[in-house]
Amino acid sequence: MGLLESGMLLFWPFIVVILIVGLLSFFTVQTAQVAVITRFGKFLRVAEPGLNWKWPFIDRVAGRVSLRVNQITLTMETKTKDNVFVTIPISVQNRVRPEKVYDAFYKLSDPMQQIQAYVEQVILGHVPGMTLDEVLPASPALRPPSSRSSTPTWRASVTRSSMCSSPTSSRMRK
């Protein structure tokens, strides 16, 4: 019996190690998310929603990216051609394209801030050249580009952009 007991003592730690390694290999990704997997710090693949497998201690889940639609609500104040300051409420909906997860994770430092800056640039590029009468009807010229337009530098697509309500004029300056 002594030999059998010593064999079992060596067997149980081996089983525990195998069990722990097996449990560390599996991970789940929620619906409407993807996980970025790295091997020794280098990008390996994008894991889809569901149960996934990785090599324990070699591969790592570097992060997760949401594929849901996000909304940015902005209020901009700018001056029109006839020296009237208008407040323009804007709503932009965007999402990360599934084929651009790598770019969204590694190349954009703050996607929301970058989209907001782009929208502000579009508005500030158009409104100063318009009169108050042209701005108030919520002209389509003020709308930032949608996903159908060409935005090659973006790794997220703008699903919808609109003015929440008509711009309001706040004051006149001479």
C-alpha cells in the first residue's frame, strides 16, 4: 500500500495543475462585444462573442471593444455671417465597424473625442459663412457626414447625425 499511496500523492497535484491550466484557457465574450487577444504583447486575433479558448500564460485578453451604437450629444455656439451667435444642439450616433476593431483598439486614443472634434470642425466650417436665416431651418448642409460618406481615417462609422432641435440665436454683437 505504501507505493500506491506515494503514487497518488504525485498524481493529485498533477491533476490540480491540469485543471487550473484548463480553466485559465477558456474565456467568454459578451454579445455586441469583441475581445482583442495578444500573444506575448503582440496582436494575435479578435475573439468573437461566445466561449473562446487561448493558451494560458502565453495569450492574454488585452481588452474588449463594444460594437454597440454610441451617442454623442454636443451643443455648439458659433457666430454667423451676420454677427449673430447661435447655439446648435447636435446628436451623433456611431459604432465601431467589426472589420476595424484592430484600428479602433490600437490606433485611436479617444474615439469619442476625435469624432466630436470632427463634428465641431464641420459645423465651424459651415456656420460662419451662413446668415441666421440660413442656419435656423436646420439646413442639411450643417449635418455631419453619415456612414454612407467617405471617412477613411475613421475606424468607427457614424450611423446617424442630426440636429436635436433648431439652432437658437443667443445675441447680436457689433
